[in-house]
Amino acid sequence: SVTAIEHSTFYGCSSLTSITLHNSITRISPYAFSNQTNLTTLWIPGSVKNIGLGAFYGCSKLSSVTLSEGVEMIGHSAFGHCTALQTITLPASIKEVEHWAFDKCTNLTKIYCKMVTPPSQFYLSTEVKDIYVPHIAVEDYKAAWSEYADKIKGYSF
């Protein structure tokens, strides 16, 4: 069975509008789905641990992303230039969000972080207005992500 979506497998394939990955997939390689100009909906199962560099870069119509519990790492520019994306919820299993993972997501204004411990790396575009984190972790997030302290708010998940 297939366990990975390899490098640039579906790069620029404009006929895809929705992607639901099977539970056998553990890795999405760099640029696997980048420049999917008609992709609007994405569901990633918890079996996927790593979302690679630029995996969904330039999916300009991508407006709905579900990251299931189990996803641990979002790579550099993984969702860069996904200009229709408005909100995203990061599951508690996330450990790392690399540089520019959501860069130039010009409509992304809200991020919900279910992690009690802030990931070691986390970089955002300036467009994000609100970062919602567990109430018990607000001060930890503000200390770890001081550059975003004014955007961090407590939330009950």
C-alpha cells in the first residue's frame, strides 16, 4: 500500500478540487500538491506525521484544511500563498511549524492551537490577527512566542 505522496507527484494538477488522504499515508513530500489552482478542501489523517516543504504551496483556492490529531510537523512554506485560507486549527500533536509555513496567506486571520506546549518553532505572516490557545497555556505561549504575544488569546477546546 502507498505510505507517502512523493515529491511533486500532483504538482500543478488543476483538476483536483478536494483531497482526502488514506490512513496508510505517513508523509507528504515537498511540493507534492503545490500549485493546485482549483483545490478547495483538504483532509489530512493523523497517520501523516510530516507535511513537507511547500506541500500545498500556491493552492490559491484552498479554503478548508483539516489536520487530524497525529500530525506533528508542518514544513517550510507548506501552505504558503494559500490565499483563500481564513482559519486553521492545529491539533495537539503538532511539535513544529517551520518558517513561513503560512506565508502570504493573506486572508488567514485566525489560528487555533490545541497544543498545551508551544511548538519549538512557529513563524507567521503578519496578517494573522488572533492565535487561540488553551487557557492554561496562554502565559507559556506569550513567553515562547513573544513576537505574537498581543495576538494570543485563551480558548476552550
